[in-house]
Amino acid sequence: MDFSGLAAMAGAHAEARAIQTAVKLGLFESLDRKSLDAAGLARALGCDPRATGMMAAAMASTGLLEVTNGRYSLSAAARRYLLRSSDEYLGGMILFDEAIFPLWSHLDDTIRSGKPARVPDMFQSEPADTARFIRAMDSLTRARADARWVAEHLDLSRVTTVADLGGGPGTYLAAMLRRNPALRGYVWDLPATLAVAREVLAEREADVAGRIELKSVDYLRDDLPGPVDAIFLSNIIHSEDEQTNAEMVRKCAHAIARGGIIIIKDHVMNSDFTEPRAGAIFSLYLLLTTRGRDYSLDEIAGWLGAAGFANVRIQTLPSPPFTSSLVTARKL
Ligand SMILES: C[S@@+](CC[C@H](N)C(=O)[O-])C[C@H]1O[C@@H](n2cnc3c(N)ncnc32)[C@H](O)[C@@H]1O
């Protein structure tokens, strides 16, 4: 690694923070219909003209804005990913990262103590936090097109009912149902999340929402309803500790009909936890906010085997843009 590579990585928070703040202030939305100079942009945002000019120049330097004769306009990337009206809006995820940014300043304490920097409540305590969290999941999945990839590559031809455990906004389930017209689905999740899922499904997935049932399930306390032919867990095991995951996989085995499948989508780490790199860094975020971390294939296969699943297979999604894998197994 050379100087420039290291310096760019070690200072990446400044660029990240600038973009998060620009989204939060509404800078990109205010340029949706017309280009503006710094003074006009400052008026639109209700911000200081000198400071706004500096922010606009910084955003132009990243390629998110273009500047001609002192007037700023959106680049193609900003129009595609940073406008709420876009199907590929990534702003939901960026606003979540903005809100949790202060947690990163506690990383040293967390490494010393091993304890999270906030109560690991999965953002269920305040409705505004739940909405930001669940809309972040929807936004990331949609912008990167994970849900479409999964729906296109997962063979659900022998499945008639699928449960999305911790399904959040239901983005994956909706894509699976769209691809498989005879399929019916459940989102099993906590009540605060289901309230947001109801809104998201009505807004964006109206064509398949009639085939989705939302059911309040706490996988920590409840047995899972069933039987279903398949259970899908995306970004679930990484929030829980080893013992909880072993128990959760066991509960899934009880709820899946004989011959049915479990599908786990997550960062699946190599044996020394260094690859994928996105997963190694993400584990630190998980340390700050949850009881979990990213796990290796051996660990996941161990829980599956102990719960009576066989034919464990891994399929790694193409990177970039993806950073995760699908692990599937069949209940005998
Ligand atoms: C990181 S999000 C993943 C959402 C979705 N599966 C995805 O990949 O976009 C974790 C999800 O697990 C849900 N969850 C957390 N703890 C839960 C529990 N004890 N029982 C059921 N769902 C839970 C959260 O509400 C949230 O929807």
C-alpha cells in the first residue's frame, strides 16, 4: 500500500460526512429541477452563502454535482441515487449512516470493553429510529439491486410459501413474489418494523402486497409459525451472537416442512475473517450496535448441520457491487 492509498482510507470519514450532510440538508433535492449558484442554493436551503458555496464545491469535486459558470447542477450519479423520486434512491441508507455517525467516536471504548455503544434494540424503541433503519435497508437493497439478483438466482420452483424472517421492509420478499407468481409470503418481524413495512409495501410493492402477510414474531422469544416451505434470513445472523444463531436456525428447522429450504444471505467471511473486506469493516459497526458480527461459512454450516439441515451450498454474489453470499440448505 502506498501513501495515497493509506491517506485516502484513513481520511475517508471527511468525504463520507460531507455527503451525508449534503443529503441531510436537502442539497441534492433542491437542484432537482434547476441549476443554482451558491447564493441561490443557500437561499433554497436556508443556509449561510459562504459555507454553502464551500459545500457545493466539495460536492462538485466528488462528481456528485457539476458546475458551469458558477451554477451547480446534479450529476447523473446524484440524479440516479440521491433523489427520493428515483427507484434507486440510496439516500435512505446515507441518512441512517448520518444518524449513527456519533457512535463511531465510541469505537475505542467498545474495543476496550467489548460492549456495544448503544442499547442493541434493533432500533425498535423510537418510531423515528425504526423508520430510518428500515427505510435504510429498503434503500440500500433497492439501489444495489440485491433483491432482484436473489429473486433471479434462487430456485423457488418447488416452494409455495416463504417466510422472510426479520424481513424488514419486505423488499426481498416482494422481488421473490414478483418473480414467482404462485408464491405466497410472510414477513415475520417485530411490531415497530411491521408498521414501517406496511407503509413501504403500500408505497412501492402494491402489485404483490396482496400475497404478503405481515406477522409479529420475535425470533428471540417465540417459536416460529409454520410449516412453510422456505425461510429466508437476510442480514439477520450478523446482529446476534453465536448461541442465539444456533437456536434461531434450530427454530427455523422446526418451522420448515420436510424437504423445504433455509436461505441465509449475509456477509459470509473467510476463515480468518478478512474477506470480504466490506464484511470485516462492517463487523465493527455490528460491534457498536448489536450483539453480533459477520460469521464464516464454517460457523454457519455448523449451526445448519446441528439443526438437521443437509446439502449446504454457498453462492457468492458478484462483487462489485455486491458484498454478500447466499447459503442454502435443505431440511431432510
Ligand atoms: C438488518 S435488518 C434486515 C432487514 C431485511 N432482512 C434486509 O436484509 O433488508 C434486521 C431485521 O431484523 C428484525 N429483527 C431484529 N430483531 C428481531 C427479533 N428479535 N425478532 C424478529 N425480527 C427481528 C429487524 O426489525 C429488522 O427488520
